[in-house]
Amino acid sequence: MNIALTHLQRLEAESIHIFREVAATFAKPVMLYSVGKDSSVLMHLAVKAFYPAKPPFPFLHVDTTWKFREMITFRDQMAQKLGFDLLVHVNEDGVRDNINPFDHGSNTHTHVMKTVALRQALDKYGFDAAFGGARRDEEKSRAKERIFSFRNAQHAWDPKNQRPEMWKIFNTRIASGESIRVFPLSNWTELDIWQYILQEDIPIVPLYFAKQRPVVERDGMLILKDDDRMELRPGETVENRLVRFRTLGCYPLTGAIESDADTLEAIVGEMLTARTSERQGRLIDRDEAGSMEKKKREGYF
Amino acid sequence: MRHIMAESLARTDGIRDYMAAQEKKSLLRFLTCGSVDDGKSTLIGRLLSDTKQIFEDQLAALERDSRKHGTTGDDIDFALLVDGLEAEREQGITIDVAYRFFATPTRKFIVADTPGHEQYTRNMATGASTADLAIVLIDARQGVLRQTRRHSIIASLLGIRHIVLAVNKFDLVGFDKATFEQIIEDYRQFSRALGFQTIVPIPMSARYGDNVTSRSANTQWYSGPTLIEHLETVSVDEAAIELPFRFPVQYVNRPNLDFRGFAGTIASGSVAPGDEIVVAKSGKSSHVRRIVAHGGDLQQAVAGQAITLVLDDEVEVSRGNMLVSPAARPQVADQFAANIVWFDEHALLPGRSYILRTETDQTSATVTELKYRVNVNDFAHEAAKSLEMNEVGICNISTRSPIAFDNFADNRTTGAFILIDRITNATVGAGMILHSLRRAENIHWQSLDVGKHGRADMKNQRPAVFWFTGLSGSGKSTIANLFEKKLFATGRHTYILDGDNVRHGLNRDLGFTDADRVENIRRVAEVARLMADAGLIVIVSFISPFSAERRMARELMADGEFVEVFVDTPFEECARRDPKGLYARALNGEIKNFTGVDSPYEAPENPEIHLKTLGKSAEEMVEALELWLNERDIAEDQYDSGGGI
């Protein structure tokens, strides 16, 4: 008998194992749902891990109020279709102070509306474990992170002092107030994600597919004018171009790419010939060297 | 690779074909290890670059970073691709393991780039625990170093059987064949006992790419494979599927009364509906009814798959147990010998209680005997009383409840465990089980007809262990003696275990090192437990400075039986009283390891009774103790009668 598992079967099994480990050992887990393709895969895996039961934890979306409108529509559709418990958290202090990416820059906006908002939500509900969709191939500080990543009571990551992580034996013990961030997709690559979406026919936000969209060229990026809050600078014009997104975040901070890939197959084909990394479209990573690590130390996912 | 692919992918069928081909690729997980500055990160950077895994924006960032932090002059410093933490880039060293992913037309790879510094050995072990092959780098100018040996030993202990000996920086020794052969000879000599199946030496220069992905013109005398050729073709199949069925139960899935599924990942072997299985710990047997999966039941499942099993019978199974093949069962024991790699800056101490975790099981464990420490230079077995950070040793381990396991040599998944500190929750060690200890299988608890409650009832009391902790001279013995007199006068049956007295008899063989202090407390706690079992009210009067040992004592006793009494007298007051003249001598340096002077006292955080002695008499302290005891007995009487009706 020789039945070798395929590469995707192995990745899937590893992720399912991680989901179950958390459900078995933590009192109050939550899944961070960011609506992007990785979250879609994560959600699909969570459903598989606990079938025929539903995932025994809620899904939390930290809404910066600057997400693409199509993301919010998709989020609500998915919650209804799968019948999962969706929590949405907005940092009301930030809304009151009108924190936004245009006036305050990506750094402040991301810190207040994402990092601080996330910490607020985790504290509010008292979650002791939070799943995230981060992958090690995304960015070099993520390549360093454990699958079960310890956070102190202030939600901070100490990259120089991570717990050893041996085999599949995870140390899930924490003291009161501390928590663990859990990354079931740690060992997946961007290509694996797309192949899995194709294989399993997983729904994703339509923004990933190429379409004529109204975009503005700004700071070398193509920004989708998703609503009237985006004001044009002198010399800027809105143009309809055939674009799609490789990664999704806050619309003013996420660059579109010119592409005619309007099917999953075409997206995978495009990816295989890509010359730039997916996070290239993310403004927040470019602010300064080591910026992802810094954000993570402060509690960002 | 990316560019070649573009044309063939122009059509949609191209994509489907390509993906089908991707699916058939095998995966190799390997790590790079070796001493500091042998070029581990540079090699991975070179592999990623030569296999076209680096995107243009990443390359641009790398060029920027190389100018800022680089150590290679005007050239690109590939190490900066993997040294992703700020501290690493600033210091030019690798602190933690980085995982990188790449693929060639025939195989996929996950590579763990691990740190060379001895201080970060635990991170190297983390990377090695999931790898099947290790690339051991050696600086051609330095040869085999201490860290080369340490990493090779750890790789071997963690079950890695395939080694690539990457003799790096070969350009700096003029590509000299004799140097290469000498290093191979040295390594083979040293590693003979490590049980590696393959050792493939390759002369290379990671910085310039010689023999990494392309054959070097500088080493005409070398006829072996390039690194990538070897990685693409080496066979590391462990054939876990051929081993007996092992299914550690991870999670019981019970959405409603009609469904009870056991979820977990198959550690070895395979399973199909109808198969007979046995519950490892109880020996009860049943048959597999279904293998439940989203999208339809499975007809078979194999090692590595995460599945949910439904059984024919309502057998008692919970997380931590194992479903196994009836023909070849694992061992179930509470005592075994194991290799331990120690990670924590606080040394492993025999007698101290840790949490032991296997993939799904968890229990308390103590090291009953540290048999020896392994010297990483010459494999000498050295006697040791403790295991310091990054040391490797062989220990006997005793667990509070039996666990199901295989020997690590037979099964890498079911033969491994980690140790966790009870207070900090840090992962302090990793263990690989060698074999069970025979006595564990033969000694069974005697089931006695006369029980603890009967013995206590006859004395008309409830057993308790009053554990007095506090500095030397804090007044423990004075208060304990008076307390016993009072109890005796009211007809209670008591016994005092006093630090000094026990040290003259039972513990006369122990000194005052940390290890001996732990053992001292362990023995006293065990004696106190037996006495409580006999129905006595035990008063233990011991400095007992470490909270870990007090907690261990607490966990030995039944719920509510352990009463921690903190005799809280400030250090200055104890030193002033100095009834035995010990403080004067300790402060003069005549006594070593004296608690409060040059050995720490960890004050209890939540003692049942906190006695602040300053300005109070011993009588007042004893009144507080009596009050507490009476209140407890009244409360328990009420509880008992309430529960009995």
C-alpha cells in the first residue's frame, strides 16, 4: 500500500490539526476574519475541521470603516450563508476623532483603526486565542513567527524570546490575561492558497477578478475610488481601467494591478509569472524598514 | 523558472496541467545548521535567488538593505533575506528560525534557517523537529567546531537521518581538495555513533554559488552532485504508513446526542471502516464505523491525514488517549527513560515537577533520575546533578498518570514530548522516549480496604497538611510547636515534620544546592502525604523557598487538604534575631546558598494563611490557625451533610 498525500492534502491536514488543538485547549477562541482570500481559505478549513459540527468559536471582523464596500457585502453574505457567529468591531474613539488614511497617513490610521481596535475587541470579549490567516511566505518577520505565537497581557509579541515549538506538540498554556495568536496557514504559500481555492471552489471577494474599475494614479499606485471620501488632488483624474487586486485591505492603502485575469485559472497563471510580491500592493509595509515587525510587536496580526 | 513558465501557461489547460503536476511533487523539509558565521542564511538566500523565488520588489529592498546593514561590501548580502528581525539585521546574526519556501520542477521545499549561536539552540531544535534532512554548514577554514557537533547531536536525537555536509566558503581555501577530504574524515569520525543513514559532503561557496545550483569550474576534482541536485533526489521516506496504526485523540466532536466523533491526525499506519481498534489506556476494543469528512465519508485514511472517526461502541475515550492497532499496541506506562534537550535558563532539577505534554496528552512529571549528561565534544557520559540550558542528557521520568507512547526510534510522533514550567508556562525541554522502565509495568497501586476517611474518622478529625514556609528565624518552629500543643490538648492526632530533624535522618544525604533542596522538599511532601493518608494533621515546618516545590507539594494532597501558611517576618528582623547564629555566618560568607542571603526566597502569592509576625506573639498566631481550622471543619461538615441527604 502506498498512498502518498498530495501537497495540498498535507497542508490541509496540518491546518485542521491546528484548529482542533485550539478548540480542545482554549476557553475562548476567536477567528479573525479579514474577508480576504486567506480568510476565505481559513474559514473553509475551520468548517472542515469540525464537520459535522459548526466551528465552536465566533468570527471577528475588525472594521476600519475604510474597507472596500464589496468586502463588507461579501462578509455579510458569507456570515448568512454559513450561519456563523459574526462579530464586527470598530474603534469608536477613532471614528469620533475622524482618523482616516488621507489626513493621518497609513501608519496612524492602521495603528488606531486596526491594531488598537483589535486589542480593544480582544479585551472586550476576553478571547484567549485568536486565529489569523498570516503566512510565513508573506513577509520576512512573519517567516520568523511560531504557529502558536504567544502574546503578553498587553498583546505584545516578543520576537527575541519565542517559545520553542517542537513537532506538532503545541504549548497552549497561558496565564490569565495572556493570549496566543494562532496561524493555521503558516506553511502555505500564495500559490498554495490559489490552488486550494481553485481545487475546493472557495468563494472569494469579486475584487480579486479583473474588471473595469474607476481608479486614480497616486504615489505610483492605482487606487480605487470606492466612495466620495476620497478627494482628488490637483492634476489627478479618475480613469476606468481593467484592474484587479492581489491582496485586500483598506481601499486607500491598497494598490490595484492592471490585469485581464478574470478567472481563477487566469489568476494562478498570472501569479506564476509575477515579478513582484503580493505585499508590494500594500502601502503600510513600506513606511519604514522592519515596519511589519514593529506593528506585530504592538499587537497587529 | 517563472519566466520559462509564462509561455506554456498562456492557455487555461496549461494552468490545469501545471497544477496537476504541482500536486505530484513531493515535499522535502530541511534545515540549515552549524556554527555562527558558517554562512547558513547566505546559503538560503542563494538557493532562493538561484531558484528564482525572489520578486523584483524584494530584490530592490534587499539591495537597499545590503547597503545599510550588509556585511559583503558592494555585493548583495543574501543573509538579509532571511534575517527578518530588526535585532538580527542590526547585529548581523540569526536569532530565531526562519521558514522559507521554494520549489524546483521536481520538488517542493520548506527550509528552516536556524541560528548558530549556542544561546539560541532551542530555536535550532524547533527548526530541526519538523525536518527530515539537515544541511550542516562548515566553514572550510574552521573545520568541525563545537556547535557543528552540538547541532549534529541534536539533529540525530530529533530523528534526522540524512545529512548534507556543506563545506562552505571554499573559495577562501583556494578550492583545495585535501582540505575537503580532511573535513569529511573529521566529521565521519565524530558522527559515527549518531546513526545517520546518509552523509553527503559538498564543497561550495554559498556567496558565489559554487556547487549550489550549478556545478563549479573551481572544483574539477569533485564528481558528486550539486546541492540542489541532491536535495531534489534524496529519498527520506519514513514510511509512517507502514507502521502500526496510531491515532492520538485530539478532540471529541459532539455536536448533538446522536454523534460522537473522535478527531485527530493519524500518527502512523492507516484505517478503514470495519477495522478493529483498541483504546490504548483501557484496552477496550471496538470497530471503526465511519471516517467522517466534509463532503462525504472516506473509505480509507492514512498517516498524516486529519480525520474524524466514529466507532461502533460507546467506549470511553477522551483527549490524550490513543486509538491503536490491536495487533501492535503502544506502551502504557508512568515511568520511562528519555533523551532530554534542555532549553531554559533555569536548569532541569531532578525531583522538580513539570508539565509533560505529548501531542494530545498532558500530565505532571518529574525527573526521578538524571542518569548522565552528554558531552557534545566527545559524547562522554558525565555525571550531573542538573541539566543546564542547551545541554543534552538521559533521564528517568515518572508521570502522575500513565501515558500511551512508542519509543521515539520507532515512531517520531508518538515517542516525543515537551516539558513545560508550571509557573512561567515556558517550554523548557524536549524529550525523546527511549524505553519504558520495567518497574512501572509491574508495580500497581495496592487497593486497600481501610481508607483514609476511615482512619481519620476513627480519630474524629479531618486530615490536613499545614505547610509553614518562611525565612530561617521567622518563627516557624516556635509557632508550629505551640500549634501542635494546642491541637494535642483538644484531642487531635498530629505530627510535626521539621526541616532540621528530617535532615538528620531521612534526608541526611542531601546538601543545600538547588537540586538537593528540591529533592528535600519532594521527600518531605511525600511523607506528609502518607501521614495525611493515615488521617493525621501534619505540620510541616520548612523554609521551602521555591514556589514550584510548594506547588508540587500542594498537588500531591487531596483538594483542600494542603494549607499553605506563610510565616512572614522581614529579613532584617530574622537576621537580628538569628537564634542559631546562622545569618552572621552567612553574611560573612561562611555558609553558602543561605536563603535570603545568596539564595532566593520566593514568597507565596496566595497562601491560605498569612501570618505577619512583627509585633505579635506566637499565641496570637496560633489563635489565627485554630480559627481557620475550625471554620474549615464546620464548612465541610455542612457540605458533607448537605450532600449526604
